[in-house]
Amino acid sequence: MDYGDYTIKNGRLINNAPELESGISKAARMRQEIKRGKKVRMIAEANELANANINLFKKL
């Protein structure tokens, strides 16, 4: 019988489920992930522009 995140030990049901995350902490984590994603995209765009400028001036 499958109990998911629960096990039976000495006749008792033991909860092995991971800790729950509150809504506020989840929102804060998601906000940080969004901010980090924006920074990563900005750096990637800057690298593309820099490479484009380097290639442009190599042709001159």
C-alpha cells in the first residue's frame, strides 16, 4: 500500500512530507527569481551587443 510521504512505524503514521512554504515566503522567493531573471537577460543582451560591435569594427 502506497502512503506517499507517510510511513508506518510501530503502528503509527509518520509524516515525511517536506515543510510547507507560506504564501508570503513563496511570493518573496518568486519576486527574487524574477529580479534575477531580468538581470541575467540584461547581461545576455549586453554581451550580444558587445559581440555585434566587435564584429562590426573587425570588418572596417
